[in-house]
Amino acid sequence: MGTRQNKKNNGKEPRGDIVRKKIAEAADVPKDVVLGMPLVSLTGKAELCIENYRGILEYTEELIRIRTKEGVLRVTGRRMRIEYYLDDEMQITGNIAKVEFENKEDGHC
């Protein structure tokens, strides 16, 4: 008997993620809820809210790196601080200059 494997097919999404996306679309439920994808909301250059994050990797006034399901989110700026963080939500304030995902291969944007 063969065993069923949940693996990526030639760089495509895992089967479980595809099924969850279809369920989200059919039930008209936001994908961030079903798939646990990060939800990033920027208000001007002063406030950033992140939902569905997995952890804080680095934290200085100029650089904050956050682990998400989609990879590492890199926030750069000046006088930044984390106002609050909960299990799945955080708020960053300060002079936010850039928000981007790092490349998975080399850890840089």
C-alpha cells in the first residue's frame, strides 16, 4: 500500500492550502482567517498593525523583523517601538520608512 504525502508539487502550493483556499472562497471567509496569512495594515508612516505573526526576531529603533507564515517581514524606520503585542497581533509606531518581506534564500530583501 502506498502512503499519501503532503508535499509541494513543482513549487506549487501544498494540497492542504489549496483546499483551505477553496473553502475560504466558497464560504466567503477572509483568507487570512482560514490560512493564517499575515494581515498588514499601514496608517500613513506612523503606525503599522500586523495580525497572524509568529514571533519577533529582531527589535531595535531602526529595524524590526517579524516571523510570519509567509516569511520574515522587515520593517525599517526611525524611533520605532512596539506599542503592544498579543498572541497574534501587534502594533508598531514611529517613523516607518519601509515594510517588506525578506527573500527566503539569503535573508535579505
